[in-house]
Amino acid sequence: MESARLVSQDPQVIVFRLNPKARWSTGAALSWEDFKAQADALSGSHKDYKVASTTGYEDIARVERGASDQEVRITFRRKFAEWQTIFSPLYPSSLYADAREFNTGWLSSPKVTAGPFKIGSIDPAARTVTVVRDPNWWGPHPRLDAITFRVIPKAGLAESMAAGVIDSYAIGSNADLFAQSAHIPGTAIRQAPATDYSTLAFNGAPGAILGDPALRVAVEKGIDTKAITTAALGRIEPQATPLGNHLFLQSAKEYRDNSAIAGFDPAAARRQLESLGWKLNGHVREKGGRALVIRFVIGAGNALSHQISGLVASQLQDIGAHVDIQTVPAADYFRSFVNVGNFDISTFRWLVTAFPLTNSRGVYYLDPNNVNENYGKIGNSTINGLFDQATAELDGAKRAVLANQIDEEIWKSGSQLPLFQSSGAVAVRATVANYGAAGYASIPFDWVQIGFTT
């Protein structure tokens, strides 16, 4: 990209100027046609395209050629404040040729790339992907000849580093792995606040045990996020505190702690459960002959998930809810459970960017025609309306106020319970340069500049 400019506010028009040297790995130049194909496919108007989010694209009226094929003129039918987020990443128009190609055409391998490295080999049996220098890359010469990515269970990461099998891995919020990493010779721990956070996601779909928002909030009041944060991060970040916002991280100037709506209060949780008709029968509450048994699904081999689920189970027992922890194969966790709403509670991480509305809309906006990333199918017209209003507000201060109003409504809905911001710790072989903890960098790594010191 040579430039990206907002040239008109009413109607909203942006103009992208592409670097004329930029090429896809096929040799074709990047052009306005790639932008048009992506906007059309992700607009939500073509229901056969299984998209994760239509945010921003659904507001585009048209994409047109500018003064050349490398100038893109985009006119919006409705204002979209975080316009910098769309077309990132950009894919070639061939990916959007039809719904089948979009949905499944790239499952086994990306067919087209556009960077300094291209796919060298993919070995499903060895669980490795190797990328090699692309001789047709139009930019600066990369320092590395190749990069190999390996799938290694968390329990084997430190051992693999010590044996020289790998050069880096994310520690994240795994305290045991943090301690192991500190004792590996020749290894550095590089750390910066991560742009993601751990959360508890609830399933509110019709028929689910937690389908009632008042019940979900009552359950949330029985969960001590401070105790979970201390248990998870105490050895990494002793001063870590729970996250009180679904859209902003604690370091953002717009951050407000709106968690009081569902703050830890077991006595209040028990009173609310009683008022909702969930009466104790022994140690577990019942209503209408149905026991308050909550299925907490976690992926195998994830020590942090195991720790979190165990603490939640112990805490909710105190308010009369029984948590049934179900451990499933890691490879199936998202595909067969989270993504399809096959859980009562699950835990994973959400990424937060400098553009929180775009980042979070697909998670909390309830669209009857598209799940997007709202796996628990929780939401309401108030949340939807505020998102629509906020994403069209070009004034940053006013947009932040609306975003915090959205967050308050999300807390009321009992959709998700944020836990803590990830530590961002990364174990890296000390001789690796220009790689490690990315922090808040919008483009985390310049792969051309990564290499080894002598």
C-alpha cells in the first residue's frame, strides 16, 4: 500500500493506492479487482459464502477502479468508522470465484501467496509446514532461507526447545511453562503485554441449560475471576488483575471496568438462583425436574484450560451448580465443539485490536442468519443497535462512549466472562533476532528482517 485516505465523509469514500510493484505469487499484480471480489463475497449478501464476519463489508456500496488498476475507490452506503480494518488480510480474486472455492478450496494449502516466503511443503503426518524464499518476491531479500512451523503439544514445548528442535514458542499465561522456559540454556524470555485475553464463553442457545440471561449472570456472580487470575498469572505477573471489559484491554485509554453487573458475590448468586426458581436438592439446584448441571468443555493437553475449569467447578459448587468437565481431543475442540455451540461453558482467547468494534462485532452481534463468531448465540436488539450506531460514528470520543455502553449491555446478557489479559511471554533462542513478543505492533513481525545473530 502506498497510501490509504478518507477523501469524503458524506458519502464516506476511501481511496487506496497500491504499490505498483506488488505481485501475487502467480505473477499477477494486485489490483482493484481483488478488493471488489473480497467486498462482494464478504458483504453477507451471498449466503453460500461461509464468512466469519461481514463487519465493514456490508456497509460498502461499491468498489471501483480509480485512475489505474492499482487505485481502488470505495464508496460506503453507510458510514463505517473503523474502515482501516477491512481488506486486511487481502486475498486474490480467485479465492472468491465461487462459494465452493471460498469455503473449501484452500483447506489443504493456500493456492496463492504474496510475501517474501511461499509454501515449500506441508506434511500432515509430521505436522509441519515449511515456507521457503519466493524468488519472485518483489520486496527486500529475506535473511532466512526457510522457516518451519511445527505442531507440538504444550507439554513438549520446553523439551523440544532444549533439544534444539524448535527456536521459539509462545508461553502465554502458562505459569508452569514459564518456569520451565527460564531454565533452558541459551533461551531468552521476551515479554510484552499481549493483545488477547482469556474468557469463559456461555451457551445461550434455545434449550441450553444456560439459555436464560438472568441465570447466566447469576452463575457469573459465583465465579471468582480474581482468584482465577492469581492462580494463572501469579508466578508470571504478580500484579495482574481481572479484565472488566469485553472490548477494551486495561492499557487502552477507553477502558472502563464495567464488570460490577456480574461481579463475584456468591451470596447474591444464591439469592438470584432462588428467585429464578432454582432450588437446592441436596448439593445441586433443580428447576422443573432439571438439575443445574453445566458441561464445561476443554481441549486435551491444555494445562491452563484444565486449571481454569477446575477452579470454576469448585467455585460454582458453592452456589449449588455442578460442573461436568468434559475433555475432548485438542484437534476437535473448536471444530466439533466451540464453533458449533456444543458446550455450556468453554474457555479460549479473544484477540483485541486497535479497532475493537470491528474486532468484536461478530462475537456479540446476534444475527439469525449467520453465527459469525457468536458461538453461544447470545445477544439482543439493544446490543445490535448500539453496534450499528457505534460502527457508523466517525468521532473517536463519541465512539468510545458507545463502545462502553455496548460492553455494559454485554455484561447484562451474560454472554461471556472475561478473565485476564494474556502475559505475552515468548520463549526464544537467544540468537534469534527481531522476533519474540510482538505486543501491540499492528504488524507483529517483519519476516524479511528475522534472522540469527553471529
